[in-house]
Amino acid sequence: MKIALVGATGLVGSVMLKVLEERGFGSNELIAAASSKSVGKKLTFAGREITVISVEQAIAEKPDIAIFSAGSGASLQYAPQFAAQGTYVVDNSSAWRYEKHIPLIVPEINGDVITADDHIIANPNCSTIQMVLALAPLHNQFKINRLVISTYQSVSGTGVKALNQLFKEREGQDCEKAYPYRIDLNLLPHGGTFEDNGYTTEEMKLVKETRKILRDDSIRITATVVRVPVTGGHSEAVNIEFEKDYELSDIYRLLNEMPGIKVIDNPANNEYPMPYFAKDKDEVFVGRIRRDESQEKALNIWVVADNLRKGAATNAVQIAQLLCQKGFVK
């Protein structure tokens, strides 16, 4: 089997290489592709040295699966070219997520919707992935009517330029800015770009993607996204209003039974999810589980995950694994 990784030299691409190896793809042929400025660079995968080639060259290799982490522009340009020759594309950008005919997949939740004809598959936004993994079993049991979401997102979600800004500011040095203001010792209520409704693109992703993945357009959702000076890991405070009432014991049971979820919730011993503990892990951590005392049938939870792992690389590789399990790729 041939696997192409488009955007192999980027921040998420480097994590994808690691996850591909961890999840049993090390023995397969890997084609590392990137923009022209990275062509010729050397990468290491499964103990082998790989030379980065152009995306056009990668297309000519006719891989079985192509995982994209190169931005929306590259995905819009090249994904259809891969798909036209029978390659299954797993795209990590926002390019295809809202297209009705393109599956938007978190394998533990809606992997069943992928068919052999789906040659472009969208990977959701990192903040969406971790949240819906916790919400799905609760929605199935009690039906979610409304969500109020506040996110505390690592600067790593913006990329290497943002991480460099944080480190340089911490050292008191000047640098190229990824954000309009300093990030160190500061918070920015600004994720993505602002839309006409006053919300940002990161906030609207949470609205649109959650509805699509949970297959329920009736859920009312409002979100505020904040960038925080953390090098890795997204955190989310989620207020959930259900149609049916619940017992807290059922909430704990459903979350504990959900694949990919780990509950850490022991306030008496100061045990709760934090980015510090989520680093380099694939699980989504849930804690601070408590009834909303101001609203009937409502619940508060705190959700944390490594945004470069389950929020991007791991979910994409899980989709590739699912394609193999379904027999679409051999």
C-alpha cells in the first residue's frame, strides 16, 4: 500500500508521521510531499530516510491513500486530482467540511457513513473533534437541545509561526507576528477571522461541524474561541442543555463507555483534565462534570485534548485505518 502525506514538513505533518508509524503503517510505502520550498528535504519514517517530493510527483505515484495537512488552498487544488485516479483523500483542512456530499468523520461516532465512493473525506476541526467525542453518547441518550461553548485553544493550533511568537515574546525578542497582539501573558478572544455576524471562523466551525457530525441540525449552538499562551492542548468549557433529564451516574457511565474518552474527575484530590497531562496522548479527557444549577436538564463539562494528536493527526490516521478495515484499501 502506498500512502502520501501532503504537507509532511509542517507542524501537524510531523505528528502525522509519528502517528502513522505508531498505528501500524510503518511497513507501507510513504510518499512525503510538500510545497516547492520543501522539495528535497529529508524526513525519517519508520527508520527510513524519505525525500520530500512535489505534490504533482505524489499524484503521479498514484497512492492508495493521501492524507492532507497543507491548508485549504492546496486541498482544493490537489485533492480532486488524487480522487480522480482512485486515491482516497483524508483532508485536514476546512476546504471540504461543509460540502453535503463529503463525509465529515470522527471514526468513533460516524465512521459508518463512509462508502467506497467517498474518495474525499474531511477531518473536522481540532476543537470540534474532542468536543463531539464527549457529546455523542450524551446526545444519543438525552438529546442535546443547546450548547454554550467556550474554548481555550493552544497557539499550536495556528502553527509554527504562532509558537515562535510565543517563545520569542517570552524571551523578550522581536519576531514576525502570527497574531495582532502579544500572546504571552495575554489572552486573545480571536480564533480565525471575523465573519459578518461578529463570530470568528473558528467559532462557526464548532457550530456547523457539530451539527453535521451528530447528524442533527436542530441543535442550537453558540461559541466563543480564545487563544491562550499554551504550547499544546485545547480546553473547552461546554454547557449542555438536554431535552431529557439525566442522572449524573448515567453521564459518568456513558462517558466511561465511550471509546477514546477518559474521565478524570475527582475535585477532592484536585484531579481534572489539563493540557499539561494531555500532551502526546490520543485520548480526550473529560472532567468537572456537574449539574447546571441555574437551568433544568443542563450539564457542565470540561474537555481537554492534544490538538495535534486526536485533534488532527490521530483522527486522520484513524480514518485511514477505517478505510482499510472496510476493505476499500488493501
